[in-house]
Amino acid sequence: MKILKDRMCVVCGRKFDVKLEKGNVIPIQYFFSKELGKALTGKKTEYWECEYCSGYMKERVIEWMNINWGSRCPDFEENCALCRAWKCFDYLFEID
């Protein structure tokens, strides 16, 4: 398994290593895009977040979902807008 060494988190500034997934795929929670780096800094640079900071983002989205949509329904129903919103959240964060 390949490891990318010494990536720097744009949020906290810490250096960290990234274990690549099968096929040398970068896990989605770490790298976002060079375009996002350009939008934030004005130059094309890689945008990385460490595991802690990317997890923090997930927690903020959960708070936002609960405030703006409400907590999850106990059972998923396709016709329920709340269930579909939480299903989108699951897709974004790849929760089983």
C-alpha cells in the first residue's frame, strides 16, 4: 500500500501521512482539489485536511442537519424529504 508523506493540513497546519486505498486512490476525507486551493489562496495548490479537521467538518454538518432538517427518522422512507436529506449526508461522508 502506497503512502503519501508529509501532507500539510490547511486548517490546523499539522503534517500527516495519507494511506492510499486500492488502486492508489486518495481517501475522500483528506484531499479536496487544486481548484479549492486556488479559490482560497489565489494560486493552484493542493488542499489537504488531516483526519481530525475533516472529522470536525462532518460534526458541523451533522449539527446543521439537525438544526435545519431535524434528527433522522427511525426508519427510512423514500417519500420522506428528511430521510432523503440524511441519505444525501450518508453519501457525502460514505457512512454505511
